Amino acid sequence: MEILRVKGLKKVYPMKGKKEFVAVDDVSFEVNRGEVFGLLGPNGAGKTSTIKCICGLLHYDDGDVWVNGYSMKDSRRRGLRHISAVLEGNRNIYWRMTVKENLEFFTGINGFSPSKSKERMEYLLHQFQLLEQRDTVVNKLSRGMKQKVAIAISLVTDKEIILLDEPTLGLDVGMSHELRGLLKTIAKEEGKTILLSTHDMQVVEETCDRLVIINQGKTIVHDTVENLMRLTNQHFYLLQLKNQLTSEIKQRVAKIAKAISLRNDTNNGYTYLITLENPNGLYDIMGMLRDSGAELRFIERTNNRLEDIFINLVKEAGNHEISS
Ligand SMILES: Nc1ncnc2c1ncn2[C@@H]1O[C@H](COP(=O)(O)OP(=O)(O)OP(=O)(O)O)[C@@H](O)[C@H]1O
């Protein structure tokens, strides 16, 4: 059942002495209760602007947002009662207070009774593995820990919808893994609805049920993650060559392949990711490489990766600046 609806959202930034800038242009999607929904897009696509419009930090110029049925145009305060947001910079935390003081403060101002408040706080400290840090001043915590505290605080308010702008940005592999697990738990065990923006495809693959991809303010995909992985008719191959491909050969490969990009270069050679719509094109590419004298070391088929699908979709939508 739908809990959040965004319809025809438009956000325009006035530009001094220049033409106004349309950052969000007719974006529509709806999020169901209890689902984790991804908002994806390359840099500058309009993700943060969309989130800020939803949580009432920015006024929008057209369209509307409904939260639990309340139009944010007509019943903003009622809508806001159901939303909690963690934006870049974690401005929802008091940096000079300890983790426990922060949690106590926010449970207190949200009207929990002292016993309920204590119970909720203990649960969150335990769930977020913050028991050891409970008496540490937030300022002294690592970036990942601060992020966990910010998300824990967003939960003390017990609101149904949590908006997270880039929750894993800048976190190391371990902390990102831990946070992904937590997001799944929050949605499953607490029944929360999470809308998150991210560049991290692992977050999307592991946690999101559905997603929208926006590019230059416009929606280019609105689907389930599963469908996107399954229906995208693309085949991915890794080709390792002894030497780097010349731009001439790359151009010739690009006439057969949907995309070609250098994945990595190591002492062993240069590994390229090639995306094909018709797998038979691989033989033409191999023939072409052989004729040009390129030394092919191995070929390996790789699984559809959301990251490659995302990059290709955004390129197809006309944004050629994005790269892997
Ligand atoms: N206050 C503002 N005034 C003018 N332009 C703005 C303002 N805030 C954002 N923009 C522009 O709007 C566009 C969308 O920005 P937004 O931050 O929403 O994108 P994003 O998808 O979150 O990007 P990123 O992934 O880089 O954080 C960008 O081109 C940005 O420069």
C-alpha cells in the first residue's frame, strides 16, 4: 500500500543574471509501506533536491508530494509528522552531546514517556551496536559511527518514512556492509519505509525493492530492481589484453558493442568491460582484435551488474559524462 507519492515534481533554482535552472523536472514515483526505495542518478541529477522537496526543506514549483495521503501543498505539517530525514552533514545530531544524550533528547522531545523512551533508546543502541560508544561525544566518533547515530536518531521519533541522502557515502567497506544490513532490518523488523538516494549500487542491489533513476532532473527508469537486472537485454564480458587498446580499435569495437570501458589496468594487462546486446558480436570483436595484433589474454562472462546497467541507461538518456 502506497505511503508516499511524488507526482510531476518540479524544482527550479533562480540563477542570478542567468536563465533559471530546472533541477527536478516532472519526477513521479510512489513508495509502498515497508519498502526500501532507491533514488538513483549521476552527480547533479536532482536527487538531493527531490529529497529536500519531499521533507519540506525546499519549496517546489510544480507537482505535489503526498505523505500518508496528506498533500504537502495543503497539509504540510500533517505530512511532516510522518517523515524523518537524514541529509548530508547529519545536521540532526548535536555534535557536542554524547550518543546517549542525543538519543535521550530526541526521544524526550518526541513525547515518549520516560520508560518507553528508555526502552526505545536501549533497543536502538543495541540494534546499531552503539553500546560501547553510548557515552562518547558524537564529535569524536568516526564518520561511519556518526552516520549510524544520525540514522538511530531518525528512528527514535518512530516516524513511518525515513529519507536518507547518500547513507553510505564515504564509509569504508565494513561500515557500509553493516549499514546495509541495518537498513534491511529497519524495513523488515520495524516496518519502516525507506527512501534513499545513493551512488552505491551495492546498496541498491542488496537493500532496495524498487527504484527510480533520474538524469538531468528527469525520470528515465521506474522499476523493480529485479526487473531491471532481468529485463535489461545486455551481456557483459571482461576481456583482458596485454596492451591498452588504441582509440581507433576502441571506436571499431564500439560499433559492435553497446559500450566498452576500461575496468582496470594491472601488471597483467588491461581489462575492458564490454557490453553487448547480441552475444554473437563477441566473435566479431575477437576477430577484429586478432587482425589488429592485439594480444587477448582471457575472456570471461560476468553477471549483469546493476552498476553497468545504470551507466548504460544514463548514457542512453543522453548523459555521456558519466563513467565507470
Ligand atoms: N541552491 C541551488 N541553487 C542553484 N542550483 C542548485 C542549488 N542546489 C542544487 N543546484 C543544482 O541543481 C542540480 C541538482 O542538484 P542536486 O544536489 O539535487 O543533485 P544530486 O543528484 O543530489 O547530485 P549529487 O549526486 O552530486 O549530490 C545540480 O546541477 C546543482 O548544481
